[in-house]
Amino acid sequence: MKAPDWIALAAVLASLLTPAAITILGFMLNKRFKHFERSLEEQKRLSETRFSLYKDIGFKLNDIYAYFMYVGNWKLHTPMQIVEHKRELDRHVFTYRPIFSGEFNKEYDHFILSCFEMYGGWRKDARLRTTSKHRAEEGDAAWAEYFTEVDNRRAIKDSYHRLQACLAADLDLKA
């Protein structure tokens, strides 16, 4: 074959291969785009699930925080109610632990340990890591067993703010 024949053959091959290459490239890009779209949908669904769970636990977390910090509606709660809030939170958080980030789970555990002294004995409720000051006036003598008489507000405040930051990040609400 002569050079003009090779050039003509190359032109025919190029005219046949170009649409095939464009088709293959288009197929690959479309597949990549669909994967990205599915990933975004999964992330949105996870974020919505987390937000739904947060609606279940948010007020209880805040009630516990308010009780220890003497703010908001702390006077409306008894130590037994705060311990019950802890139990309900534990039930939610431990059930849905895989849905939240490892960082959230770590900070939740830290917050709860900052607030409560647990494992005090068989069939004994968790005790509140705070003082009975200003609380016994509203309650009865049986409340005394619920308090450790240690003021742990600084650690509670710090751990609560870290927990809130983790929640914001998990819910994609971080500014």
C-alpha cells in the first residue's frame, strides 16, 4: 500500500472509532454521574434520619444540661426524671449508634460520664455528678442519694458544647 492509501485507511478508521470512543466516554461519565447522584441521595437520607433521631433526643439532652447548669426549666425536673432522661437517651443513642459518627458517639459517652456516676451497685440508679444545693429545698430527703455532691459543671458544659458541635457536623449544619 502506498502512503495515500494508508492515509485514507487511517481517515476511515478514525471516522469509525471517534463515535465509538465518544459513546464509551459518555457511558463512563454517565455511570460516574449516577454513582455521584446516588451518593448524594444516600447522604441526604442519612442526614434526614440523623435529624429525625436528633428531634427525639435533643430536648432530653438539653433538659439534662439545664438541670446541671441551673438554667432554663431545671426546677421543673426531679433527679429521678433526669436519670430517666438518661435511660431514654441511652436507649436511643445505643440503638442507633451506627447512624451517628464515631466522634458523636465518643462525645455522647463523655457527656454522660460527665453528668452521671454509674455502676454504684446492683439495682442502684446512676447518681448525678452535682450538688444537691438549691435542689433539696424543692425535694425530699430521698433525693440525697441521687447526688455525688461534686460540682462538675465546667466539665459538663465543655462536653455538652463538644457534643452539640458533633451533632451539627453529623447533621451537616456546621457553618
